[in-house]
Amino acid sequence: MNYLTSHQMLNDTFRSLSKKVLINSKPQDAIVTTAYLGAVEKRHISSLESFYQGDYVEHEGRTFLVTEEVETRRHNKFRATMTHCNYYFTASNPPIKVDTGLKDDFGKPIYSYTEVDSTYLYCVVSEIERSIVTTGGMSLAKATFFIDIQESVSNKKLFAVNSEHVFKGKNVKVIGQDINQNGRLGIEMQIGLDSPT
């Protein structure tokens, strides 16, 4: 059997076993298998078409985030681990300032503010650290946690350091960004009265 025949046979076998998934809302054939058991559900994904770290994968009604680097083919297919997005983050956007073209009594422009819809993001809450901090005779609870989201310019701006958001009904502040992984943005957030200001 020559190389081209075995290559074609592998592709045909792959296509017969694969299912349709949505990668960044675009259909693609992939084989999804179970990864190791852990606190967060993980799956292995293999496809003949390329996909990358930070891509969102919709599989069987669930959303996953590709959490491993995928740059080259492995045994003629792209393969990586994806992690179930265990939280749906709602981030409010600031209103947009619009010049009305009118001037006040002092000649200054009058602006109106247009409300912007909230941004909805799937994320992976990967680690939570809890501690008790005593200051001035009072004990205060503090929690620091990390989320992974798809890397984009808008997400970097939305989760800028010192920006504040609501997470599971609590006010949180962004205290750091991890930009070391191509395609995936790590956000460090803190809940507690002693959050940095």
C-alpha cells in the first residue's frame, strides 16, 4: 500500500467516525472523546481541519474552550484538549457618548448617552483561592479566582486591570491578565473588601 492510499484511507475512516461540531459558530467534522476525569469536564477533540487554542466548540449542547496549543497536525489531524465552559459571564458595557450637535448656554456641546447591550461570554473558572485577612481587628474574607476566555482586543479592554464586574452576584475587580497563551486570555479577579483600588 502506498502513502497516498493509506493517507486517503485514514481520511475516509476519520470522516465515517466524526460528528458535526461548531467551532466559533462554524460547522466542522470532529471526533470528540472523553479526557481524564477531574473537577472540570475535559474532552479531546480531533479534526482534519484546523482549529486553535481559544476557539469555542459547541458539542452536544455544551460549550467548550480549546485550552491547548494547536499549531501543527499530529498523525494527520489537529488534536487538542478542550475544557467545558462552566460559567456564562455577563459583562455590562459602558454607555456610548454621542454628540447631539446642540450647545448649552455656555457654548459647550451637549451629549446624550446610548445604552449598549451587555456582552455575554463563556468562560472556564479554573481555580479559586480563599483566605481570611485580618485588618484593624476585623477578619475579612477574600477570594481570588481565575477565568479563561477567548483572547480578543475587545475582551482585553473589557477585562482591563482594575475594571469591576459582577460574578455570581458579587462585585469583583480584575487584578491581572495572563497573555502568555496565544488565543486564550487568563483573567485574575478578586472578591473581598481588601481588593486593590
